[in-house]
Amino acid sequence: MNKLLPIAVLAVAAYFAFAPGPDTPESRQAAGLPMVSSTAPDGNDAAIENAFSNRLGSQLVEGKGTVVKMLADDNDGSRHQRFIVRLDSGRTLLIAHNIDLAPRIDGLRTGDTVAFYGEYEWNSKGGVIHWTHHDPQGRHPAGWIRHDGRTYQ
């Protein structure tokens, strides 16, 4: 019995030393999880196009687009402000911005440009960007939306 105690202590120490930490961009990269940006260095939207073509989800992306349609808020469960943006590539994305956790983007209109950082989920219409807000539990990277010089998160 006395010989098993040091082994158990070492096993517990090893678990905590190598267990994954909070879900941050750095921890996702270290774990080999996807980290993409919708705007490649040459200014195109190749990463979003790749995620769409390969039906990928849970992709952290950053990009910008023009608002082409304002939609009614989704009030089922957590409330979300919803709108559609068109990227330079022509791809359209639904932005679902949680207004229970982040401020509403007042004054947002069709034709406005927004920058965003959030999580891409595939759908047949182009995809959805969500997690455009902070995580109160601190387990998910904080997303954001920028409009008219203000950051909403």
C-alpha cells in the first residue's frame, strides 16, 4: 500500500500537468484544433471558402463584410441580433450576435461594414458566425464585432 501512494501522486500530478487548459487561441493551436482567418494575407476569403467547401464547423475566424440584410432578433433561448454580411469573395454569412451577453449594435444598417471575430459553423447557405461576445465562464475565446469604431463583445 505504501508503494502505491507515490505512484498515485505522480499520476495525479502528470494529469494536471498535461490536461488541456481553457479554450484559448493558444490552447486550440497547441492541441491541433483549427485556427483560421477569413482574410488571408492576399486579402481574399480563402479560409472561409475552405471551411464552407469542406463543411467545417467550430472554426475561429476573423473577417469583415458588408451588411446586406437585417433580420429580426432570434428570441428563442438566448437572444441574438441577426444580420447577413457579404464578404469580398461574395460569400454571405449569417452573424448571430448574442445580445444577452454583449451590447446590441445600435444603428447597424444595410450597407454598413462590420469586422468580426467569432466561431464559424457550416450551413448550406454560407455559414453562421457566432460567439461574437465574451464568455462569462472564460472557457471560450472572446469574440467581437466592430462597427463605426466601436467594439461590441
